[in-house]
Amino acid sequence: MVIYASAVGALTTTRAGAIDAQPNAAEVEAFLYLNPAKIDLQIS
């Protein structure tokens, strides 16, 4: 969830406005696909 929220924030900062700047789900998924997280998500 944090990675998804971070992607939304990253995309939002590239646009003007507030509500209109929010990306849709497809844009976030594309961003995450093109910019995979570089952290270990496994819980020990």
C-alpha cells in the first residue's frame, strides 16, 4: 500500500492542481510497472 501511495504522490507532483492532478489506477499501474520497487517485500 505504501508503494502504491508513493507512486500516486510521485505522479501527482508532476501535474498542476489538486484533485485534477490525481492519477487514475491505470496510470499508477503503468508507473509501477515501468519503475519497479527496489526493496525486499518479504516478511521474515
